[in-house]
Amino acid sequence: MAHRKGRIEDARLTRGAGRYGDDRPKGDAVFGVFVRSDMASALLRGIDTSGAREMEGVIAVLTGADLAADGVGPVQVPFKMDGPDGRVWTSTDRSLLVTDRVRHVGEPLALVIAKTRAAAMDAAEAVTADLDDLPAVTTLDEARAEGAALVHEGRAGNLCAQWAHGDWEAAGSAIDASAHQVSITVPITRVTTVAMEPRNAYAAPLGEGRFELYCSHQNPIALRGAVAAAFDMEPAQIQCHAGDVGGAFGMKSGPLREELLIFWAARRLGRAVQWCATRSEDFLIDEAGRDMRFTCRLGLSETGEFTAMQFDAEFNVGAYASLRSIVMVSNFGGVAGVYRTPLIAGRMSAWLTHTVPTAPYRGAGRPEATLAVEALIDAAAHQCGFDPVELRRQNLIRAEEMPWKSPFIFDYDCGDFARVMDKGLARADWEGFAARHARAAARGKVRGRGIALCIETAGGIFGNPGQDFTNVEFLADGSVTLDVGTFSAGSGLETSLTDLAATALEIAPERITYRQGDTDILDHGKGMGGSAAMPQGAPALRDGVAKALEAARALACDVLEADTRDIVYESGAFRIDGTDRAVTLQALAQTAAERGIRLRGEGSFAPAAPTFPNGCHICEVEIDPETGKCEIMSYTGIEDIGTVINAQLAEGQIHGGVVQGLGQILCEEIRLSPQEGQLLSGSFMDYAMPRASDVPFLTTGFEPVPTKVNPLGAKGVGEAGTVGALAAGFNALRDAMRQLGVQSFDMPASPGRVWQAIHEARG
């Protein structure tokens, strides 16, 4: 399939014609502004809204008491998890507006509705909350400490979930009996999504008891069900839809608090209400990513064969435990990596703190799992005197051993990990590193390198991949509509799926109209997440095209008065084979319209198993010991994503993911004041983002081994870059720091932290 340069979306997005949430004309909609807690832990004694209600332009000031009066209870994504000791762990309740206990800075206390945004902001300042300040815990160590302040009274010691897989004792004994034992601790910092488009919402009555919710969300289909459940409505009463979405990465999924409150306000007031977060508000309230700590152990034989591994993960889930905050467990199997380790055990404990809850963030546990195993192997190579590449090579699962039955969760259907690694090493010029290292030393710099062999589960949530849907319809004007259940928040699906359909139908892509994210058009589908668009969405599209053509073929047989066996399809028309008698799709659609029927195919696809994209990522950094500056000098990422549907878009996905991973290694970190929980990195002055000048030209490519899990052979690519970059960047950083006498160093590599660590090591 030939590919265009650029994307269909680019024509409007680069000309200011994007349809983002706050771009939509909203007519006479009124404005919502939230009153938020300035304390991380407090008892809400009362809230005085009288002054605000009397201000000019104010329509309503809504509180938790109003929610209760409307019968709206806590809203959460529930989970039920069996702990290793038999205890059943469940989610914690979360009210949409605080009614008694504040559990993190920024929690919404009230919603002010006014005729203008300025009036709503002024009135919000006039709302007075009577808060009794209480002790707060913000870190894993604070939450676990004896006598620590409790986030929820019913969760003793702030423990909110435990999970385990594998024989922990047996793995530990095998490690203890090994010739070499290696242990490391890897803290993974808390970050925020910093989506290009802040969160926003618009809700309004549609008449006849129906309401709409239009917002920046990556899965409007799932959101509709959550809204219906929250407000005791039938899903058919709600239209959830989204336009262009400027970045989501997992954070913009689930029943987000503010979006639901705007819907509730519109329903309560019977009029349109809108809200758009400021950037400062996004820093304060967006659910965070990562924030966990791995303690890892590896046993090796005298010659370097892996004997056993243990991974102990501690999650800081923030103020409320939900499926969103522990979904990373479903990707824990990534710690097994691409290796033939015979015995692996893992366990997880999740802890509550007075911080914004965590949620999936590009990879949702996949990058963290890869970082844990790849950092452990690098440490083993360094401590035991093995070459890091050859140590990996001798323990790799071989291509001829596929399919691989894993001792730890994930069974791999296919892959050639050695071939992927060899291509990565060649593209990165691994053997030429010594010369680059010498040149760096001549400039007074220290050059380090890191390699990471990554693998992830893709195609949806592991163990529950679900099903995706696409409807394809031929219209009388000659156009074709694609109504897709998957969703793009900037990933280019409008281009890739349109091109797939155009190729299958043998028509010009310009004839195709792509539609997504509107439950009035398609009310079932996967939405965005888990790198599922190509493994699930594309096969569903192909099925929809086939069924639409089948319906058209039946009509063509009638129109041409021919047997189906004599009909051939090519270039947008059905023709009687061996003759010039033909009828176009447009003519058939016109006939169908005259007869009151639709030429439509309802496609679907449900995979029997997940896919496993994998790759080799290599990063080189240089550190200036005098300033502490760490610079990314080169980056190579070779990926096996199965069949490459669109190489340009796939490489773009890898590039974006790599920069997100390296951003966390270099500079990104949410910082909170100890024991107070005040946000210290609440703007771009304090929360450092990677700039274009911080990242070199990225060398990326593909070494595909198509899967048989889906008919296209695609494995998925959306999270691959981040999965490899976090580990490769971390290993390169630690390699350079070891050369400077720093034996252990954790992200981020901000110049001040690097400089301080170097000088402390020098005494």
C-alpha cells in the first residue's frame, strides 16, 4: 500500500482549523469555575457560598450538599483484587465534590456557574471554606511510616491493595543459591501528562430528556456508560462526543471528576454549561503518572545464565484507589522481558497518600516493568564483570523456541529478539562507542551508553482485550463513511484507517469520510488505549469493508441480473466478468436509497490473545562534570511491531514516545512539599519539559515479525517508544554516572542533582 506524505489531519491542524473542545461554538452557554482546596489534608467543617451567590452574573453555586440532594453518590472506577493472603481489596469511594474530608490539594469543593468566565472566577474567590488542617503524607516512605496520618480511616497503615504472582520463596531461594546475586532499587518519579490541550467540557440539554457531553476525552463511548451510571440515566439519554483531542496518554479516560460535574450542572440547571481548565489547573488536578518503586533481585550462574528473578513494586496511588490507579498490574508481566529466566516472582503493594491519584500514563506499567528488568541486567553486568550485550544475548528467548510459554504471566506468540537486537546494535554503531567516548573525554565530558530490550503486551488490556467495531457505508453521493470505534488523540488514525479502507475498496481516499468519538453515530467500540488501534481497530475496519462489499455485491447481482459467481469487483465497481457491463458503488448506493435500504457493513474484531511488540533501544549521553548537564547525544530504536501499516506514522509514534521517556529521565518531575502536599512544580517555570534542542535526531526503524493473532499481522506501536526509552535512557545515565564515581543515581538528571551527586562522590 502506497503511503502519502503527511497526514489527512494536518491540512486542518496546521492551519488553525482544528476542532478542539474549546473551539466549538457554544452559543449562550454559561461558565463553570471550581472552588478548590488549598490544603492536602483537612476536615471540611462548612462552606459559605452566600456572598458568591449574590454577585452579579452568578447563576448558581453548587456544593456536595446539592449532589446529595440530587441523589448523586461517589463515582469511581471500581476494582476487586484478591491479595496473596486471601484478603479482597477494593476501590475507595470518591465524591465528585468534597463533603467531609479533603485528601489532596486541588480537590473540588464547589462549582460556581456564571454568565461569564470572569464573573465565575470572581465569585469563586468569594466562596469561603472552613477547613481544619490535618497532617498529610505524600511519599511512599511517609505513608508507610508507623503512626502515619491516614488518608482513609478504613485503610489501616494506608495500604490499599496487594497482589502477587509466582512462588516468591522459591525464587528467593534460587537467587540465594546462585553463584552471583544482584539487587537494585529503582525509584520511578511522579510526572504529569501535560497534554497539549487542557481538559475541557461542554454539556447541554438536547430536548426530550436527552443531554450531550462534549469534552476532550480519549474514549467517549466508555464515558457515556460512566455518565449514565453516575446519574442513574439510560445510556440512550446521553450523547458523548469529542472533536480533535490534543493529547490524552491515558489520563483523559475514565469518569473524570470535573467533566461529570459540568454534565450534572447542565442537567440540574437545564441549560448549557462549559468549562476549560487553565494550565495551572491542569498541573494541580490532572491524574499523575508513574510514581512507584521497584526492588529487584537477580540470580546468575557462574557463566551468566539467569537462574531466578524477584520484583517487588510499591505504588503511590495518591488519595483514591481505583482500577485506574492499579491497572499497571495488568502489565506487570513485562518484568520477564525477552529472557529465558526459569523462575520469576513478583508482588505489588499500593499505598494511599495525600496527593492527586495516579492513572495510566503512556505505557501504564509497561515502561516501568521494562526499566526494572533492564536496569537489573545492566547492574548485573557491571557488578559481575559481564558484557551487557553478551549477557543479554546468552539469555534471550530464541526464535525457534516460539511460541514461548512463560514462567511469568505473558506467553509470547512470535518474535526474533536476537535479530532485533543485532539490527539495533548495528544502527547505533555499538562497536564505535570507544572512539566517541574518547572524543567526549577530550572535550572534558563523560559519555555513557545504555541498551534496553523491551517487550510489552498490546492490543488492549491483558486478560480482557475486548472487541472493536467499525461501520462502513456507501452513500448515494459517491462517498464512503467510516464510523470507527477506536479513537485518535493525535496518533494519525484518520490517515491510516482511511488509507486502509481506500486500498481495500480501490477508490480514492478523498471519497472517504472518517468519523470517530460520537455515541450518536457509533455507541460501541474500544476507544483509545493499549496500542489497540492497529491490532483491533484495523481488523474491525477490514471486516466492515468486507461486509459492506458483500451487501453491495448482492444488490449488484440484482441490478446486473447476474449470478454472484460471475461478478467481479475492481476500482469501485462491480462488473460481469468478461464483459463491459458494470455498476459503480455510487450507482448501487443510489439504487439502495431509492429502495429504502442501506449498503452498510458492521465490522468487528475480537482477538483471542494479546500481541507483543518488542524492540532494541540504545541511548548515549554525555555529562559535563563541571556543570552537571546531561545531554542526549544519540538515540536508536528498532521495533518489531509486526506488519507495519504506515511506516511514517509508526515512526512518529516511536519518536513521541521516546521523547516522553527521555523527558522523565532528564527533567520532568512533580514535586510536592514534604508533609504538606503543596505543589511545587505547578507551572512550566518549575516543571521542566524536554525541548527540541534537548533531543538529537532519532534513528528508528523496524524489524517486523508479523503476528497471527489478527489478520493484518500488526502488533501495535502507540506505547513502544516510551517502553524502550525509559530503560535505555536510565541505563545510559547510570553508566555515565558510574564512571564519575556515583554508583547509584535516580531520575531526573537535572544539572543540580547530577552536579551534587558527582561532588558528593568525590568527597
